[in-house]
Amino acid sequence: MFGLPWDQTLGALMFLGMIGFLFFGFPVAFSLTFTGLLFGLVGFGLPFFNLLPLRIWGTMQNFTLVAVPLFVFMGVALEKSGLAEELLDTMALVLGWLRGGIAISVVLVGAILAASTGIVGASVITMGLVSLPTMIRRRYHKQLITGTICASGTLGQIIPPSIILILLGDIMGVSVGDLYIGAFVPGLVLVGLYLVYLVVIANLKPELAPPIPREELAEFRADAVRRVAIALLPALVLIVGVLGSIFMGFASPTEAAGVGAAGGLMLTIAKRRFSFKMLLDVMRTTTRITSLAFIILVGANTFGLVFRGLNGDHLVTSLLLNLPFGPYGVLATVMGVIFFLGFFIDFLEIAFIHVPIFTPVLVQHFGFEAVWLSILIAVNLQTSFLSPPFGFALFYLRGVAPPEITTGDIYRGVIPFLVLQLIGLALVIMFPDLVFAPIRFFRS
């Protein structure tokens, strides 16, 4: 095949076959596993099956991955506590007198939920159910509504305790604690970009995001401080307890995840939302989400073991090294490929399949720092939730939106926020200290 050695030819065919299975709609875990087993048998014969269980067992012994189900449990428990509803109601009343105030409150609540739950689906659905009817009633522009809710819900991909950062830490072989510290400022940069956009658009075109009349807010003002404190303080205490312990080096991400899971359950009890049925629902959801991630991880290990054994990684290295663009041109090419893939496949698939193939070249041959590169990838992967036609956030919102909100409204509404996410990615590339300065501060 194109003059390649036999093993690299098999590696290229294996990669193309796996992509073909995905585009025909086969589940990613089975696509990865099947292509890995088939080409492993062709390339190495039956002895391959002696090595595979050891590889999978070694991955499953990684203690850091225990943080995944614990953080998922924390997020699902907080969703059941009603925290998001309280935050949205109070923040909308506090900021409602501003042009675009309700949209601004959605972004701020999205950031708080990202730092306390980190589950994109739960955030988008909750904010869609609570804030979308209010924004429609207040005559907000439909596309501004949908874009704001979807983009705010995806902040959990980059703001710790993000699940994808744990998985990228394992894939890239870097400290999850450093990733959490390094990702915090880029996450705030995205929040800032969203807020600036909403303020500018609401003032340039007031009809898109009208304020709530002040007389309607008069009754709330007398009790505003107490209501905001009741809604906000529990989330802030949990955020500081979980992330603060990681940033200050008091606890590992896995230990902090255990604290977060217990804290989420205690908050549910404190808000009188706890029941054994609720606990069973939380455990079922946690098991389902965690199983999805780990079965893909097993498939990715199978695929990766065979692909490297067939020297497919050498083929990719050769292709990237021969690009006539220089280090940052190659980086831009890889980021462009990841962004393009996000239009068609899930972020977990990109993380487990493509990141291990592309990133070793960028780290080993071009000298890019692995922590910084991991955060670039995390910011880039966030766009996959907004990318039409298959962005998950779009489907989540479509599922809870009333009939007057069309699929076209949702797709068009996210485009400005996709552009803002790419601007945020460019800023992190241009100013690496957005990542490194916080790490130096907390590790000094």
C-alpha cells in the first residue's frame, strides 16, 4: 500500500477500518475492540491474546481512574439536590435588571455547576428546563437563548473537576492535579469571553435580550442577600473543599473525588431531597456513565496495542514530521483535525483513539509541554459538544426545548459560541502562562 512496509500497511488499513465502522454507526467500543482483535490476529497470530489481558489489567489498576466514578457520583447527586434550580432562580433575579441579565446568569451558573458537577448533560438539561421558559417569556432571541444554554453547559469539560482531564492525564501520562490547576484559568477565560459577548450583543441590540422591569424585582430585593447566600454558599463550600484540597496539595484528585461524592450526598440530605430511590437512581446513572467510559477505554487499549505493534505510530510520526509547516503549523494541523472530528464523533472517541496517536509526536519531536498540550486538547474537545450536526449539547437541549424552539434555532445559536471557544483555544496557544502560571504558583 503506497510502498509502505507490511506492518504499517496493516496499521493504516486498521485505522481506516475503524473509522469506517464508526461512520456506519457501530458503537465505538465494539468498533475499537473488533478491529483490534482482527488485526492483532492477522498481524501477530494467537500469541497476541496472551499479551492483551495484561495490558488491560495494567490500565484498570491505575488508581487515578477511581476518581471518574466518584466525580460522576458527586455530579449526579448534586443534580438531584436542586442546587442548579436555586442558583438559576436567584442569579436571574439578581442580574435580571441588566440587558442580557438572565443570559449572563446562565453563564455564571454554568461555571458554578461546571466546578461542582462537571456533567454536561445534566447542566444543559437543567438549565434548559429552568431558564429557557423564563427567557422565552422575557422575549429573548431564540438563537441567543439556545447558544447561551448549550455553551454554558459545556463548561464542565474544561473547568475542574472535569472527567476528560482525568482521562487525558492517564492517556498523556501527566499529573491530573497539574491538569486541574492549569485548566482553571483557561476555563475562566471562556467564561469571560461568553460574558463579554453577551454584554456587547445585548447593548448593541437591546431587543435580543431585554431586561426585567425594575418594579418586578422590587419585592425580591429585600430578601436578595439571604436567598443568594442560601443558593450559593453550599456550592462554593463544596468547590473550595474539592478543588482547594487538590490545588494546595492536601489531597490527590482521587481522594478529593471521594470527599466530593460524600459532600454531594450530604448536600442532598441537607436540602431534604434524599431518599433511597434517589440514591438508587444516582448509583444507576453513575454505573451507566462510568461503564460507558471504561468499556471504550478497554477497546482503546486493544486498538492502541495492535496499532503500535504494527508500527502505525511510526507512520503517523513520519506523516507529521514531513509536513512543511514548522512546529506550530503541525500543532495547528492536529488541533484542526481534532476540531473537525468533533463534528462527527464523540469526545471520548477522539480522546481514546486519536490523542494517543497524534500527541507523542508533538511532545517528543517538537518539544511541546504535555500538560499544556493536554489542556489545549481539552479546550478543543469542548467544541465537540456544540458542533452540528452531532454535538451532544444540541441533542440534550432539543430533548427539553418547547416546540417553538426549532432544531435550526439550536444549530444557529451555538455558532457564535463555537467561534468564542476557538478564540479561547487561540489565546491559550498564544499565552501559555495561562496554564503554567497557576501551576507554578501552587507548586512553589
